[in-house]
Amino acid sequence: LEDRYGRRSTLVTSQLPVDTWHVLIGDPTYADAVLDRLVHNAHRLDLAGESLRRTQPAARRP
């Protein structure tokens, strides 16, 4: 992230809400550094709703 910051686009996807990342990363210093670079100049898309996987029929088995 450090090398790309301000130079290239970076796409990050997660199923975990951003507000839980500090606990997940564990070290507050690292968590602050990572989140500062990711969230500071980011466009966030928070998706909500049912999973489309649940609404599709099960795949056929051969």
C-alpha cells in the first residue's frame, strides 16, 4: 500500500465492516497506518441486502 499510495488505484474488498478492522489487525499502530492509507482518500461502497447466492438454484451435480 505504501508504494501505491497516491500513485495507483487499489481495490480492496472485504466482507467485514471497516469499523472491525482494528480488532482484526490486532496491533493499533499497524491498524492506524493501514486504515489511514485505505480510508483517507477512498471511495467506499457499502452493500446491503440478501446474498444473491441464496436466491439462485443449487448447481447440478454430474
